[in-house]
Amino acid sequence: MLIATLALPLSALAQEPDRLPAAVELPILVYHHVVPGHGSALLHVTPEGFEQQLKYLQSNGYRSISFDDLADGLEHGAPLPARPVILSFDDGWQNQYQHAFPLLRQYGFAATFYVVTGYVDRPNFMSSDELKEMIAAGMTIGSHSHWHPALPTLGTGERLKDEVVGSKLWLEERLGVTVDTFAYPYGAYTAADVAAVKAAGYRTARTVDTGTHATADNLETLPAVIFPQYLNRYRGNVELTASR
């Protein structure tokens, strides 16, 4: 277990709030394109490479959780696996549905797909029907804004509201699910943007700030890593924590 209190029943934790876990160490992995061939290690992985990453996670005891699962663990003491991992995909590219989704199902992992709503049903991006299919298979859909602007350039008026609130409502109306996780476009955000995301009703939000340390206080600014970065820099710390 990561922390012994994670296994306590919620009733006991409600009586002893000081025993809630102070933090959880886990990789929140970020992906963009899953395509054959070669490309940037930051933005591209081949289907074969992605499969090898899933095999590594599976054979080393990692279990996928959702952002809601993480929030439940930190805020309410809900049990988490010994080695949790969150897999997340940005933008809503069609190649994620074509290449990543089948592999996720094959290896028993769930993932969160952060969708730019203005791109849905357009060439090279996923369709509404494909998003619904993934939801039915246990995947989570989050918002990645309406048109993928850098939020700090928008000020605090209607444009920011449309990107944060409008994208959430758009997805909920078309997909018939609650959308309560957000990913900041380009990973860019200010305190005002974080406040807008929280006010919109999102429970969690993911950045591209590097790290593996999640707390109840940073649920709206969760850090993330790409897989090679995690393997080379953060794996030891997470696995050591899991073994305690």
C-alpha cells in the first residue's frame, strides 16, 4: 500500500480526518500521438512503443486509476492500488482511438482522453460516436478547452469562460456524462485560470508541470510526465513509496 490509511473505511476516516493521506506519489502519463513511424519523443510514440510501455506497467504491478479515483483517495481516503498510474491523452486525435484504445483494452488499462471540443467530428480527430464508444469501455473524457488557446492570453472575461465552461457543457450535452477533469492547453495557466477551472465545476485539472507528487491542495494543478521521463527520473521514488 502507498499509505496504510488508504485502506481504512470511509466512516473511520471521516472521524479521523488527520489520518487522510497527505500525498500520493504516482505517474500521470501524458500522450499526444500514437502513430507508426518516428517522431518527437515528447509528442509521438509508435503503437509498438506504446504496447511495450503498457507491458512494463502491467508486469510491474501498476494499475490504472481515474482522476476521480485520485481525488477520492486524497479527499476521502478511498483505497488506491499500491502502484497507481493515470494515463492521459491530449487533443482528441483520431490516432488515439485507432491505435491506443485497442491496446488499452487488451492490457486492461483505462485512460482519460482530454478533448478539444472544437476539433471533435473533424478530419484527423475523434468523432462523438468514437468518444461514446470509449466511455462505454471504461475510458474517461475530459475537457482540453474549446479551441486550445493559451488560457493566460484570454484575460478573465467571456473568452476564458467559453473555453473552460463552454467546453465542459458541450461535452456533457453531446456525450451524456459528467465532465469534471480539465487539462490546460500548452500546460499554461495563471492563478485566475485555476480559479476559473475550479468555479466551472471541474474536480481536477492536469498541467504539464513535471513531477509525480499529488496532494489534495494541487488537484487543480496536477503534475505529469511522459513515459521515458518517468522511467529515467521518477520511477524509483514512486516504487519505493509503494513498497512501504
